[in-house]
Amino acid sequence: MKIKLLFLAGLLWTATASAGYLEGLAAFQAKDYDTALREFQTAAAQGDALAQNELGVMFFRGVGVSADAAQAADWFGKAAAQGQVDAENNLAALYEQGQGVTQDWALAADWYRKAADQGLASAQFKLGMLYDAGQGVAADPQQAAAWLAKAAGQGMPEAEFNLGMLYFQGSGVTQDQQQAAMWLTKAADQGLANAQRNLGVMYFKGVGVTQDVAQALAWYRKAAEQGDVDALRDLGAMYLNGWGVAEDDQQGALWYLRAADHGDASAQSVMGSLYHNGRGVAQDETQALTWFMKAAAQGDASALCNLGLIYYSGRHVARDRALGAALMHLSALLQPDAGNPAVGYWTSTAARLSPVERQTSDTLVQKMQGNVSQVPAVVADYLARISR
């Protein structure tokens, strides 16, 4: 999962904190950024690592000064060279993202390791993720699990979630679904939407926990209320099918619509079907075509199949067998397994096309196959040309 950069400010008292740093800290907390900047600069010039880190944070965020990532990197570097743990972590983040410095995954890993060795949970987490992805270090599932476990042991929800997923997959650790559920529960209890949604899946399927559809519904709802797209779609399915809740097509449509509005292709395809059939919404073929087209532009095989059936049969649109067959053919090409009904539909409809229709259909497929995002434009252009 992608994690936002966390630029850490020391903002604490230590035995080595200078008077200038403490004055700057007081001013910063009072939002007197001019004074904070002046005090931090004075202390930083005298070698105070805490003040140097704070200056880096101020320059990176543009607080009291114009944002300047290069200046931030310079100050983080000075503090990190003295072993200031937050600065080590912050400098690593800049190398990871290439902000203020040339992107360098190996240096990012080195600095994360220095901070991780000092026990900083966020650095332990990032180092674990680098080992998992093989970025800046050789991929090593065992090392990934070890570092994530250190961060998770400090209660970091992102680390708890990712460690849980390693147990779920058996990557770097012995596969253990109960351990997976335990770590996901810890992260979910802290409000992490990814963990809440995946814990819902485990309860729905009875993996690592006793199957409990009501618990699945509750966790899906928690994640959906935070805008997790997968959970929005899952919750829609629960209402449409009456799983763990009274069947309610309108509620199902509302949750699917929220997922579709976030750009989820599967949810967009479902919305097309709901409008096409008038389920949970008023029947509206224009809306159905709109949602099917949005999903088709993302390569959703189901949407392409349904569009093909609509145009081939001429339901609420002018019938066009060549276009319908082309859309079903494209669906079959994108998902050629037996689970896609377009495979059978294409085989049967192709045999019924005239030579001219087959040539037209093949031409349309060639135009769309290379870039499915162009499906709506190709269809619109074709329909405009034949209507002249």
C-alpha cells in the first residue's frame, strides 16, 4: 500500500536541547513562526540537531518560510549526520521521493535503517516495505516481516496491517490465517480502512475467524464510511444480495454509486446493469450506457459484454450487429476464460454476421483493442458516421 510521507518534527525536550531550541519550540507551538524560525536558525548554526531537523520541517512544509525541499534536505542532512533519528527518517523520505535531492532508493534504505535501528516505528515500517518490494535493497520477505513486526509491536497500524497480510499470504513467515486476522484486527481497531475492509472479507469467507456475515457487514461499513472503494462496492453487494442485512436494492445502488463515483470500474459496470434493469434506481437506458461506457473505458470485460448485448439486440438503442459483436469480441479478448459469457456470445454471433458486418466488426476491434480508454470515442465516432 502507498503511505504518505511523514516528516517528523522533534518537538520534545531532551537533556541536550539548547535554550534556543526550546525558545523556538515554544514559539512554534504558539504559531509565532517568525520567532520560531529565528530561534531555530540560531540554535542550528550552533550545531543543535533538534533545531536543524525543525528547520528542515519548516522549509519542507513552507511554514514561516517559502517551501524549499532542497533547503529541507540540507538541514535534515546536518541533523541526520549527528544521529538525530527524526532527521534520518525525514532525509530517507526525501531520497525515496526525490524531493530536494536526486531520487536514490539505496540511500533511502540506508537512512531508514539508521532510524529503524534507533527504534523509530515509522522507519522500521518503511524499511520493511522496501524489503518487501525490493527497492533500494534486495527483496527479502523474511527481513520485510522482521522489520514490520518491530513496527507493529509499537502499535503502528500500517505495520500491523501489512504484517497481517504477510501472514495471510505466507510471505516471509509461515502462513497463519489466525495471526493474519489478529494483526488486521489490531489495525482495524485503530481505524485503518484497508484493514477494516480486509477483515470484513475474512469474516465474510470465514478465513482465520469464524464466519460471521454480520461482522463482515460491520467492518465493511466502517471502511466504506472512510471512503474505501472496495468496501463501498462490498457493502453495495451485501445490500443487493441480502447478506447479513435485509435485501435493499436502493441502499445497494447508493453504495455502488459511491464506489462508481470514485472511478471503480466494477462498480460502474454494476451501475450500468442496475439502470438497465431498473433495479434500485429508475430504469434509464441513457444512464446505463453512460456507466457501461465508463467501465468499458477501463477495460471492464463485463461492461463491454453488456454493451455488446445491448447494441446487438437493439434494446433501447438502434440495433447494430457489427458494433455489438465488436464489443463482445473485445470483452472476450480481454478476459478469454470460461467465466466470461462474452466468449460464447462472440462465437455464436460471429457466425451470423454478414461479410460486411464481420469486416466492420473486426475494424472496430482493431481500433479499440490497443487502447481501451478510446472505446467511448470509437463507438461515438462510428455511430455518428453511420447516422449521416
